[in-house]
Amino acid sequence: MWVRGAAIRPVPRFAVVERSTLDGIERELADDSPRAHGELDGAFSRFESTQPHLADSISQVLARPLDETALALGYFLSIAVWLAFERTFGDRRLREVSSDALKATAEAIALEEELRATNGAEPLDIDDVVSLEQPHVLAFVHEHVDAALDPGVREAEHGAEAKDIDVDDVHAVYRATVLLTLCLSHAVVPVDGASRGRDELMA
């Protein structure tokens, strides 16, 4: 059975983000205090300065005329995922993602989807493939995407009748987050600086 990605490079084990890191960041982002807002502004500034190509890619998606829920989801997921990598690996182990690496990863995702679409016997879609590579990040992302699309959750949060959401907008945000996740995953270097395995170096 075709399980791992054929076009998407495997994520090395040393680059996997733990769920506890994401849960901690989620609690912090839920803090509405002035101090928390200041720290969040600082996080966005660090993202833009340390990962300019990724930040520009995310900004292009969020600059579209998205509905409010999709826009808020996009800001939340992009900064939460980036913070998770920053806190897990720091500056020394997280390299800047080049424009070429960003383009190559986007093309790999598109090719993976094309390959699977033409293989009717293949049970796994692109979500499953990326979930194999970064299970905790993708589980976190899926939970928030599902909550954004759930009318009951939105009514509980806003105390009013839930408005319809543009599913295409949410999907655009999700795709951008998947791209961000894979790019950051492949930007992590080993703790000892050792060479990566052959499969991890293949484009």
C-alpha cells in the first residue's frame, strides 16, 4: 500500500513538533491581556524578520478578501505553528526557508495531490500524508479548522446565530498552513549538525 508521500520529502524524526508545545502556545494566544498582545506583536515581527519568504507567502493569502472567520483562523494558525517551531528548535536549528525551497515544497504538494488523484486505489489523501510527517501539528490544525466550520462552536463562542462561512476561504488558509508546516519541518537541522539521511535530502 502506498503510504508515504511520493513527491513530498519525509520529515526527519528530529524535526517533529510535540503536541504539548502547541497546547502551551494556544493557551498563551488565548490571553487577552496587554502584555500578551505585546508578546504576540513581537512574535509576528520575529516571524517576518527570520522567515521573510514564508511570512510573505502567508501574507499574500491573508490579504485576500477572506471572511472574518477564515482570516482570524489564518492569523492564529500561522503564528501558532511558527511559534511551535521557534520554541522547539530555536534560531540555531531552524534555518531560513529560501524562496526556492518554498516554491519546491508548494510544487511537491501539488504533485503529490495529482499523483494520488490519478490513483483510484490509493486510500490516503494529502492530509493523511502530511499527518504522517507532522502528526501533532496536523491534529492541532484540523481541530481548529473543524471548530471554525462548526456552527455550534461559533455560536457558543460569539453568543449569536452562526453566520455562513466560505469553505473555500477556510481551505485556502488550511493549504497555506500545510505549506508553512512542511517548509519549517524541512528547515530544521539535527541537534548535532550531522548529515541527514539520503531520503531526507531528496527533493
